Amino acid sequence: MILAESTSATLWTLLANALGDPEHHQGFWTMAGGAAGWATVVVVAVAAVIALSQLLAQVRPFVVIEFRPDPSSLIYLRITNLGTTMARNVRFVFDRPLSTTRGLQWDPMQLQVFQSGVKTLAPGSVVEFLFDTWIGRDEKDDAYEVTVTYRGGWIRRFRDVIDLNLGAYRNMRFVRRAGLHEIHKQLEGIAGSLKDFEASGGGLLFVSPRDLAKREAEMGRRFEKWQAEQTGKHPTEEHDPAIGTEEPSQ
């Protein structure tokens, strides 16, 4: 303590003398200039190190694994590279095996992605698959801890511990949005309905009175057949005058 106070007093005395008579204290000002130069070098070096560390933090792969619940009660498991560079030799280690409501019928731990990992995962790439359903799923099987290891390039290695927890989504309400599967299903229904309007000649939405009569007669025969099967009687063969006979083409 005494030494620090003595050193401080000496420096203040030198500074006061230098300011009072700068002409006779050129050595002090030379030393101060050199110290300022070294201080500038240190500041520049520290700024360069900080900038490099920030650049390396941005130019790297970043692999995450997460649950993605669907409003239809299905649960998907998604693996994504959110980084800006390629992730190589991606491996997953779970604190305990993943469990599903299907039990021994399907074990997700036997998937290749968990057995041998992913050799390369490009930036923005997504690996997603159906994992389980909420129906009948026990809360004790919600939480897992996953250690993800991978390389960025050939030198940099990364190790991230991710909390994989379905409990965060329990008792939540989701807005159901129609996706590609729902749109495809609706289009199939529309296509099936349009087929009922096809008639002879292949024209769409073109039904002649003759075609309508044929269709009604066919429906009548089907009904009679069904009724006969129910009562055990044979349907009577009747000629529908609306149908007529086909005239040979000239």
C-alpha cells in the first residue's frame, strides 16, 4: 500500500514538472509518446481479435434437433442446420432412448440418422420425419437431453447440448392451417366429383338427355338388384323406353 502510494506520488510529481517545464523534460515526453504508441497497438490488436471472434461465430454450422408438434396431434422430429456453412459428421447422443406410443413396433433409435449420424448437412437443410402422436403419450417420456457433435470444415469441432422437451407444448392450442396434404386431398375430392359429369364423347360437364336417361336406368337396375338381394327375389327385366335402341351408324 505504501509502495503504491509512493509510486503514484512520484508519477504525479514527474507529470507536474513536465507540464511546468516541458523544455527540460523532453525525455519524459518521448517516453509518454512511446507508451501512447504501444497503447494504440494494443487497442488495435484487441479490436482485431474481437472482430475475428465475431466473424467465426457467424461463419459456422449450427445443427439443432427439435420436436415439431402438428395441430393434427402428430409429432414430428426435425434436424436442421441453421448455420452458414456445411456441417460434417453430425452425431447425436441421447441421455436415454427415445420412446413412442408404438412401443416395440417402432424404435426411432434404430434409424440410420441416430445409428451412424449424418455425413454432411448443408446450410438450411432439414431432415424431418414422423416421430409419434399425442394420443396416449405419457408425460414421463417428454424430456430428453441430446448432445450434438459435428465439424465445420476439417478443423473446427462443435459440441452442443440441446434440451429436447415435449412438455413445453402440452395443453397448448394450435391454429390448424391447411398444408399441401390437405390441399391435395381437397383436389382429389373435386376431381372425383367432376368425373360424375363426364358423359359419352369425353366432354366435361356435357350430359345429354339420353345420357341422363341411361344413368337413371342404371341406377334403377342397381337398386332392384340390391332390393332382390335383401328379399331373396330376382329382379324383373324391363325395357326402359327412355333408353331406346341404338341405331346403326350409316
